[in-house]
Amino acid sequence: MQKPKVPDIVVGRLPLYLRALSQMKSEGKRVTSSQELGERLGISSAQIRKDLSQFGGFGKQGTGYNIAYLADQLKTILKVDRVWDVALIGVGDLGRAVANYGGFLHRGFRIVAVFDNDPAKIGSRIGSFIVEDATNLVTSIRSKAIKVAMIAVSQVDAQAVTDRLVEAGVLGILCYAPISIAVPSHVKVQYIDPVVHLQRMTYHLP
């Protein structure tokens, strides 16, 4: 029997719960409640309980949630109880910042390959990475069996890069380019566009 599909909006809140639990754990806390989680995240306790119930029972009435246990369960659900190798395409100002960011590894991701098409950047070093020629992107990604990629290229180049990533067997793409990219149904895409979030925020300002 096929399990019911969990709405993507629910899945999108799970990393927020995991982040809050990780913060609590670092503070030395051992137990929390949906009320406390909700206060930290600005989400109602009822919504949190409803979201978690989609995946089973993780707490007990009156005793709350064991933080370490719930965090481990969410890591398993999100499949970040392992480390995913990631390719980064584009090492302009944004790409360099992403390559040098140290917060990926302890949250389940490890950049292992960096690409660009600028001859002045190919072969240069960014942190611990040597920039590879984007011409070899498909072959290199296939050889490393990379399934996740981040695109930090211009919107003009984003779709062409996406097509090559799909050809290379990538199944998940995080896109920083301010454009919607077309992918086959089996490939999942997430977007990071600060302007969209700024525009959403200013709607609420007086």
C-alpha cells in the first residue's frame, strides 16, 4: 500500500524544526514541547503537532519531545542522516561565498566539485577547491556520482547549465539564479532569490 503523499509545504517546515532542535540541543536542553518550538519559530503548536503526526508519533502527552530523538528522526526523514556530495557551478562573488561557507557539512552536505567557464578562474584555488572547467561538467559529475548541485550562474546561463546537470544524472538542484528553470519531473528544484523574500517582507511594512 502506497503511503499518502506529504504536502511539500509540510516538508518545507521540517528543516526549520530540525534547526531549532539543534539549537536547543547546543543549549543543553533535553526535552521540548510543540509550544516551545512554536514560540521559537513563529508557528502554532497545533501546526507543529499536525506536521509531525504525518510521520508518526514522536512525543508523549504531558512529557513533550526528546530533542535528540526527534532531531535524529527528522534527519532520517529528510535523508540528511548521511552526507550528500554537492557540485557548485559558478564561482563569481556569490559562488565564491558559497564555496567558502562552512555550514554545509554538519547539516548533511559536502561540496566536492566546483566549476566555471571563465578561463581566468579555471585551475584557480578557492579555499580547498580547484576550479574545474565547466566543459567537463557532465563527465566529472558522473564520475563522482554527484546527485545534488547548486547553480550560482547568471540567469542567461542557468537553463543551459541545468540541462547539462540533468544529463549528468543530478536529481536535486538549488538555484541561486533569479529565473525559473525547466527540469524533468524526477528532478527537484529549490530557489534562493533574496529579492523575492525582500518583496514578500516589504508587503507587511507600514
